[in-house]
Amino acid sequence: MKATAKKNGVKVIAGEYYDGFWSVPGSSSYVAIMVEDAGGEYLVKNSAPSTIQMNKEAFAELFKNAQYWRKLTPMNWKAQSLRKEDVEAEFAVFPVHLKGILYCDVNKTSYFEQALLHPDLELQDLITELSGGEGKNFYRLIPVD
Amino acid sequence: MTSIKDILLKEKRKFRLWMLILLLVITVFSILELSLGSAGISFVEVFSPQNEYAEFVLREIRIPRLLTAILIGAALSFSGLVLQTVFRNPLVGPSVLGISSGASLGVALVTMAGFSLGHSDIPKVFAAILFSMSVLLLLFSVAGRFRDNASVLIVGMLISYLAGAVVDILIFVSDNDALKEYTLWGMGSFSRMNYGEILVVATLLLVAYIIVYKNRHLMNLYLIGELDEVNEKRKKRLIFLLIIVAGIITAFVTAFCGPIAFIGIAIPNLMRFVLKISDHKYLLPGTVLLGAAVAVMCDLLSAMPWSDHSLPVNAVTSLFGIPIIVFMIFKSRHKSL
């Protein structure tokens, strides 16, 4: 069964920074399909099913149009809210339209154990948060001023 | 008959011509590096950005990367030349003393132990410097017991193997994220340094260069074996100073950019081949400039401005450096340094 939300045109980017490179899920990846099914628009357009390594500038080019950044990392990030300057300074990206970070801390949630078995729960989170609500399962929204 | 004065004058002219060519090459590559990329910043915008985003890309991404490439290329080539002189061996590079391996071990311990401060590189840089300097001190504690430099070289290589073994164990027990972080660090990148770090390495390199350049005559004498006979104490002091200087430069470069392969070995050889002289008065500035030019060229290729992807800079420097080293091995069968 495939459940999809009505398209809301919210632009989403995903990716993690590793020592000079951005690891970014391709446009046919699980993440991209989830975002599209949640009604959002995934900004990477390369039809790659797996993660690709991007240079800082190529990622910054996509990031400047993003409204939400889906960030999945085991790092214990304590930020409750962020200023755009913090994002710019820490990640060398230009957050022109960024409203928030859809953040999943895999140490505190059972993302890897549950999300693949219950993609509906992840989709529920993404639909809620891309519509401005608060997800209950894996993600929490860190607003960016 | 050609006099020695004519030969020296000819050498000087040739050196000046090559310096001019290298400065021109660095300028051209620098402009290309600043104007090519996914952000679509035009050549004119490099000098006068038209919007905030173009200004951001130049200030935060392209200019630090260009400065890093110039600096690291110069530093590694300088360090390689100094070590090749110390060991009187053209196939020696900054990595042979085990300093890079020490840095790798430090970073591996930090990464695999999961110790991080947000996205800050400080723990990694600190560990890399600590471990590489520890290797350097260890080398010196044993170096005094050996009569020849080759033994120091062997100890350095053994330290590399030891560090590699510990890193292998850490890799074997680490999780995917830590493994990925360490692997990408090991591939090297010129995109990691900020302006503060660039200033630190630039200052170190400048001081190191002045120290080594002041000793250029002694280095020339040492290279042809004259110093061995004249003054054994002075020779030991010179070697100690050169290894310390090269070691510190390698440690800081590896800490900030990861281990960058082959620049340190290939560039001094290429400069010797181009100038056809072994006088450090010419080799030192020449190697530094050629290293900077080649590093910028390698970075330009690794960034692949025509694509969203990028290649690890180590892969490109290896593709460039290995043919030169193979050439040198064949050449060294007929002629010594």
C-alpha cells in the first residue's frame, strides 16, 4: 500500500557533512522517496538511488533553496533552535530560505531498528513536520531563525 | 671556453625564467579555481561579486580552498625537499618518518572513540598534532643511538607500520559512521581549513622557510658529503634542525588536511629535473612555488567544477605523482641525487 500526502511544494534537502565532503542521498533514494511521498520536493535531481559525495559548493548551491534540512546523525546535537548565521558558520552553507532542521538523533530514537520496519511512522513524522507540526516518532524540528 | 661565472649566470637566468613561469601558472590556476564551480559565478564576479550568495561562496568556500591548496602544496614540497636532502635520497617524502602515520593514528583514535565537539575539527587536529609530534620525539630519542640516517628512516617506517596496525584494529571494531569519517579524512581535502588555521600554517611555513634558507649553504655542503669531513658536530646539529622543521610542518599539514600523497616526493624531484641543479638557493623557492602550482591544479581537477561530485584530492595527487616517482626510479639507476 502506498500512502502519499498532497504536494505542498516544501523544498527539502538531506545530507551529512564529513571532513570536506557532503554525503547526500540521491533523488531515487529511500530518503528522497519519503520526502516526495510526504508532499515535499526533494532538491537533488540526479536519479541516483544511493548516496553521492558532493563538494561544499555543489551542496551549498542546493542548500540555498532548501526550506527544510533533513539531518540524520548519531551526533548528540544539543541545539534547540538555531540562527541562520550558526548554520552558515558551522556548515559553510547559505541558508536563505531555511525554516528548520528535521533532526533525528539515532542514539535517542530507535530509527535504525524501527523506521525500515515501519516506514509509515517516518512518513507520518515528515508529513506532520513539512506541514508545520511536530513529529512524534523519529524526527524533531529545530527551528532556524 | 665557458667560465664558472657564465655557468652561474646561466643558472640564475634559467631560475628566474622558471620562477616567472610558475608565478604566472599559479595566477592562472588561481583565477580558474575562483571562477569555476557549481555556483555559476562569472569571471568578472570573482573581482566584484554581484550578490550576497556569490560573495558567500567566494569568501567561505573558494578563497579558503585556494589558499589552502597553495599553502599545503608549498609546505609539503618544502618538507619533502628538506627530508630528501637529510637522507640524501630522492625517493624520501614527508610520510616516510612515520609522522603522517602518527597523525592518522591520532585521528583514528578520536574518530573511532566517538569523541567530537559538534562539527568542530579541533579534537582531530589536536590529536593529529599530538601523535605526530610524539612520533617525532620518539624518533629523536632513538636517533642518537644510530650512526647513520638510514636507521632513522627504518625506525620511521616501522613506526608507520605499527600505527597502521593499530588503525586497522580500530577500523575493524568501529561503526559505519566513524569508519566513513576516518576514511574521508584519509583521502585528504583542501576544503577543511578556515582562515585562522590557514594563518597558523602560513606562519609556521614562513618561519621554517627562513630557518632552512639560512642554512642553504650547509645543506649544499652536506649533500655533496663535504660537511661529513669538516665538522661532524655541525652536521648532526643541521640534521636535527632539518628533521624537526620538516616534521613540524608535516604534522600540522596532515592534522588540518589529512595525509596528502606524493606532492612531497614528486615536486622536489620535478624541480631538480627542470632546473638541473641541486643548489638549495634555487631549489627551495622553486620547489615551494612548483608545489603550490601543482596543488592548485590537483585541487581544480579534484573539485570537478563541471560536476556536482568531487574526487578525493589524494587520488588526483597520486595520479600526478606516481609517474614522476617511477621516472625518478628509472633515472636514479643511472645517476645519483
